[in-house]
Amino acid sequence: MKKRTFDLIFIVIVATILIVLLEYEILKKHTAFALVPILIAYFLGQYSERKFKNK
């Protein structure tokens, strides 16, 4: 799997999760937890950079 494909799939998954959380008004009560997917994206980006580095 190429890095670009991995990134696009992850962006779609995170966006879907955040939209669902907004629809059920979960983020309204727990806004601080909206930072968690962003942190996960950061660390997965670091992982994918190492794993899928162009050789």
C-alpha cells in the first residue's frame, strides 16, 4: 500500500468518525476528546512515513 493511499483512507475514516460523533452530539459534551483522532493521525503519519518510505 502506498503512503498516499494509506493517508487518504485514514483521512476518510477519521472524518467519518468525527461526523458521526457530531451527529450524535457527543463532541458537544466532550469537546476535548476531539483532539484524540488528531493525535492518532499524527502518530500514524509518523509510522507510515517510516513504513512506506520511498526506497
